[in-house]
Amino acid sequence: MKMHLEEARQHMISHYGTDGITISGQHFTSAVIVSESVLSDEWPEKAITSLVVEDFEPWLSADVSQSGETQLPEIILYGTGAKHRFLPPRLVAELSARGVAIEAMTTRAACRTYSVLVGESRRVMAIMLPVDAEESV
């Protein structure tokens, strides 16, 4: 599916599908992290049930606004690939205690939701596994 936005202040998703995700002109076939100031494919390959808040630390502190201040995202979207899977409740609780919401959804839904939230000028971060990601990752 091709997606378009007239004005982009953040990294924007222009394509997603089984062939990968294109963000700000860069094509990714592996897991990708995207926010206002972060675009990286360095997400650890591990089972969703093994995720802990420490996996998110480098990315939470790396998100810097245009004014140079570190800002936590309001919400993290976790795209689980082609099938929806649930995040560990402890992870959700720990991030929530820090004022960061996290939602798991299919990667296709995460791409669409990210674009809507960016369009609303929300502080959002998305971590998206490939659409064809296997259940173990």
C-alpha cells in the first residue's frame, strides 16, 4: 500500500508490504524503529514474550526534539508482523509508569496508525517487525 502526506516534519512511511517498509526514502526488510529523530534497523531479534524495558532504553533516550531536548514518546506502537501478538504485561506496566503508552498491533496497522499520529503532531515511536515475520521473533 502506498501512503502520502503533503507535509513531513518527521520520518514518514511511504510504503509497507511483504517486501518491506520504506521510510523517508530508505527501504527496510528487517525490523525498524522510527520516530521524529530516530530511524534505525538495530532492533534486537528476540521473542516478543522476552521483551523488557531495557530493550527500549537506547531509543527512548535517543529521541531528541528540534529544540534539542530529549522527549519521551507519548506512545510506542509495536508492529508484531503479519499476526497480532500481545506484549508482556510487565513491560506495558513499566513503560506506563514512565508515562509512555505502548500498543501492540500488526505491522500494517502500526504503519497506518503511525502516519495518523504524526499527522496529529503527536510524539510517537514505532517499532515494526517485517510483515512476513515468523511467530518466534
